[in-house]
Amino acid sequence: MGNSKELIWLRSAQIAPNKDAVHPFDIAHGTSTGGYLSPREIVTGHQHDAQQYGYSAIAPSVFREITRRWRTTLGDPERGPNAYSFVDIGAGKGRALLLASELPFRKVIGVELSAELAAIAQDNAKRWSHAMKPDLAIHVLNQDALQFCWPRTSLLVFLYNPFACELVEQLLERLEKASARGHASKERAAAGSTSSPRRKSTARPSSAIDLLYANPTCADILSKRGKWVLLWTDRIDMDAADQAADPYGTTFDRVSCYRLRA
């Protein structure tokens, strides 16, 4: 009954019957961010292959709405997006990175395990930057997310349900340690500035770490850890264009926004 690649495609099509739909976003911008790829279609040979959930991209209308809602949680204008680095874990083909570059983040970074997807994301970033001329560069790293070195800034971390809960928990642990190091560094810098005013601070500008988690299948892990405050969770409806091109034929995403306790 056909070769193994055909079987994989057929199974993938059962999960996402609209898997090869071309998204209007890509038509408008000359990019390639749409579709669905099952885990078996993006095998990398890495030990985490068995825990990744495949590829699809967040709907532009959903992304713009959740970042708008996130911004409403930033009461101090001094701590707006320009104080944050946006980091997409499991960036895939990079659609969220392109959309994030519309906002005044300090940095926009994607971390993707698949070399093939990372290369597509890099090409998309080049096309987007040439056409849209965003104010900041988009960086795509072909890397294991658990080996990523977090920027020394405030962070908005984005997860589009990229992998299993075991890896999500390990990622949370690394974020919590990064926050703790930021606090310790800030305290040492403050102490040093008292005794030696000329000493240069190495602390992160702020230790704020926020998380936008779309389709949060591992939300119970965040609750159990007791370190993440749930700011809001809601069903976010897609606009008509996104609904028509959604690989799964769905009309919304459920998204939760968290903040790591200071």
C-alpha cells in the first residue's frame, strides 16, 4: 500500500486534513510558513525527536491578539515590549518571529531543533526583512531548546505546544534558574555599586519572565510548580482568512499567559 513516505503523509492528512493549504499571509509576503508536518516528517536524529509534536504555525490574527492582551498586563510603560526579548521555542518555519518583529522588542529569537525548518525560517526572515524592513533583526538558531542561553533581558517566551510535558518542565526549570541568576547578579551589582561606584553592572535590566503558551497541554505542570502566575487564559478566535487556511480545520486557539514570580 505505497511506500513509507506515502503512509506518513496519509496519517498526517488524517490529523490535519487541510495540511497543505497555502496561507494568505504567505501569499501576501512571499514566505512559506503554513501547513502541518507530523513528528515523523521532521525527524532530526536527536534524542528529543520522540517528544516533539510536529509543526504548524499560529494564526496571525491569534498572535496579534494575544500579544495585544499581553501588553495590557504591563502596567509600567518603562517595561513595555522594548524591555523584552521575544523567544519562540520550537520556532518551526518562523511565522511567530515575523509577527513579533512588528512589535518593538529588544530582540526576536527563534530556537528550532530541525535544521530543515530552521533553514526555512531563516529564509522567511530574510524575505520578510527585505519586504517589511522591521526595526530589528530576526535571529533563528538551529539548537536544542534546553541548551539555549537565555538573553540577559526581560523575556517573553512563546510556546505553540511544541513538545511533550517532560521537556516543558525542563524548560521551565531552566527559565527559573535564569531568573534566579538574574536576581543574584542584580544584588551583587547593587552591593558592588555601594563600595565601588565605577564597577560596571552585569545584571539583566529586569528579571521579568512572561510566557505565552498556545494550546497549553502541559498547563498542570505550571500550576504544580507554584512559581508561575496565570495572568489570563482564554479561547482566541481566528479571523476568517486564518480559519480557511488552518491545517486542522479549527477556528480558534486556547492561549494562557503566565508570569514567573519575582
